[in-house]
Amino acid sequence: MVQQQLEMVFDIDVIDTQFEKLAESVLGQCVPQVMLKLKRILLNQSLANTCME
């Protein structure tokens, strides 16, 4: 269970990094605030999903 959670967090980090690079190249400097909100949403969703399992 813990290992599964760690793998999920790692996957989110990888996806997050890729998304951040993409967003920066597309949107330029208005990205950081949007990214912070999106990260919170993604993190909350993933935590909710692991708790449900």
C-alpha cells in the first residue's frame, strides 16, 4: 500500500514536470499561479483516490 502510494506520487511528479515544461513553453510567465492551483487539485485528487482504495 505504501509503495503503491509512493509510485503514484512519483508518477505525479513526472507528469507534473512534463506538464510544467509544456505550460511554460505555451503560456510563458503567467504559468506559476495556474500551476500551483493545478498541483493542489491534482494532489488532493490523488490523495482522495488512494484513501478510497
